[in-house]
Amino acid sequence: MRKLILASVSAIALFGAAACSDSGSGTDATTTQSTTPPVTDPAAPTMQPVEPDPAIPADPAPAAPAQ
């Protein structure tokens, strides 16, 4: 039990140190920018919901067990 507690405390300390660590250079060279949504083509077909086929039952009866 003592080993489990020690391992948990060590893991928490390790994750805390990793979360607070600095990359060393002091600045981050990456940038972010917003994107514009794609232009929609008015002639493109729209997605329509598919209606279930009435010939196929929604919940088929289970097959009889083999004897």
C-alpha cells in the first residue's frame, strides 16, 4: 500500500513538473490564424435524411435456436 501511495505522489509531481516546464527559449515561434469556411456551391446536392425501407423490419425476430 505504501508503494502505491508513493507511486501516485511521484506521478502527480512528475505531471505537475511537466505541465509547468518552460521550453527554454522564452518565446514560442508558432502562430495561429483563423480559417474561412469553404465556399458552398449552390448547385451542389444537399444531404437528405435517408428514409428506412418499409420492406425491411426494424427489429427482426431472433432465429430459433438449433436443436
